[in-house]
Amino acid sequence: MGQQFTRIAVKVGSNVLTRTDGTLDVTRMSALTDQIAQLHKCGVEIILISSGAVASGRSEIHPLKKLDSINQRQLFSAVGQAKLINRYYELFREHGIAVGQVLTTKENFSTRRHYLNQKNCMTVMLENNVIPIVNENDTISVSELMFTDNDELSGLIASMMNTQALIILSNIDGIYNGSPDNPDSCVISEIRQGEDLSNYIQTSKSCFGRGGMLTKMNIARKVADEGITVIIANGKRDNILIDLLQHPKETPNTQFIPSTEAVSSVKKWIAHSEGFAKGEIHINQQATELLNSDKAVSILPVGITHVEGDFEKDDIIRIIDFMGNLAGIGKTNYSSIQVKESAGKHGKRAVVHYDYLYVE
């Protein structure tokens, strides 16, 4: 298994890097760095998505007055991110490996140009044997523009960088077939496309992280649909990364089996872009049925019944089916005004072309 992956994304959650008192667990960080360094020396390209900035800053700063949660996070993460990346820099330098910091926000994925700029930056880093260390730029993120958590960010990065695997390190061994606290529960080792897991997932969130297991599962599903193996495992286990790649069957983890169908890079971008939608178009029953068929279809004006929001050409929009459900996401060829004018009329020009359409 270790041989088949030449490029992987590794996401380390705040619960892996944080002690019970909320401060940074440097021993764990050092152990993970050693494992990543070992893989790097074996020729595996690694992108590290690391939480821990807030935990890193928490022990450093004692606010002079009570702060609300956003101000507190911005303050702790600003100080903590500098400390965190410096720690990684020193740890990797002991192995003779250079690292680079990539701080990003959700908005950086909202346009194709920004998306490709980021991809290019990280590609250059990998070509020069530099390990990118990615985190959300909490100092300038505000709630409505934030990623659900770094799981969402890691899914975007894995997809954008065409990694063969995404390893999400949490503080439990994977997805259980019941409550993790129940001694009768066990870890589900493999999840295939189309399996219903809603009965298994606990909706409670982790202690220090923003996302729970449900978030992880939804992101894992989407990323696996794009042909990337997703593994959820326990980052607090010793030697976990090496064991996952060398002895996957003996190591507790949940693996999402990837789709074998190729997905274009544009469709990958669109698949993760629902949060940037500027508006929506509603389609009739016939268009819905076509969209859900095995045919490769574009959205034509004749199938459109209603337009919501103000959008320009090339914006991301949602496609809502005749029952009012989200049917897909796409990049529009026309502004909302033009779509309103042509809705319901026959015309050959696609409002959303198949190449720029992701069906949910």
C-alpha cells in the first residue's frame, strides 16, 4: 500500500495536537513530524494540513479583558500560528527538510483564478521538496466565511492537489458502527460508495475542534467520489502514519474506497464550491430527470422555471430540482438577468455546460 501512494494529504486535528488543558502537545507534534519525514525520505510527497494555532497561542497570551469567541480565536491564532509554524520549521529542519506556510481562507477557493494560483504555489513547493503546511487564516476569517473546520479545508486541498490519499487524523480510530463509548461497537474498516451510514454517526463535536464525525464523513464521501482514498484514523496512536501505509489491515482505521471514474479538475473545484454560490436556477421535472440520467447533459434555458439571486457570467450557482432539492452546482455562462430572459425558451446555448456541472 505504501508503494501505491506517491502524493498524500495529511490532516492533523486540533484534538490530536492539544493536551487536555488546551495547550499544544509538542511531543505528539514531534512524533508526527518524524513519521512525515520518514515518508518524505521514501519519496512520498506530503501536504500537511495542521490545526493547533489556537492551542499554540492559548498558553502564550493571557488577555487583559474578556474577549468574545471570534476576538479570542483571532488573537490566539495570530500568536499561535507563528509559534506553530516555527515549531514545525525547527522539527523538520532536524531531518534536513524545508517547510513552507500556506495560510488560506474560504474565499481563496471561490474563483477559478484564485484556486489555480493556490494550486500553482503548492505545486512549486512540492517540486522543490518543500512540505506545504496549510492552515486556515483564522486572523482574517469571520464566521460566515470560515470552513466548517480543517476537515473541509483538507478535502479541498486533497482534491485541488490531485493527491491519491487523504489521511484525516482524529482522536478516535475511525467511524464506529455504534457509539465509540459502547464496548460492543467496532470500527468500520471499509466504506464503499452509496453505503448509508446515517445510523452510525454521532453528531457530537470534538472537544477542541469545530467539526464532528458527521462533517468528516460527508467530506470523506465527496473526496472519495473524486477518486481519492480517504482514511480516518487515530493520530494519538504511536507510529500511526507509517502503520497505515505499511500495515493497513492490522491498523484500526476507516477507509473510504475511491471511485474509479475520472473527474476533471474543473469538476473537482465545482464539487467543493456550493458555499460560494451567488444564486440558483430552478429546473422542471423533465430537466431533473435528464440531469439524473446516465446521459451527459447540460442545463438549457427551456428547462429553467425560476431564477434566484443576482449573479454574473462565470459565477457558481446552485441547480434546484422541481421538488425543491439541491440537484447540482455549476458555473453559469450567463448573468441572472440573461437567464431570466431566456428561461423556458428553446435555445441551444447551455446556461450551465456539462463540463462545468457537478451533480449532487
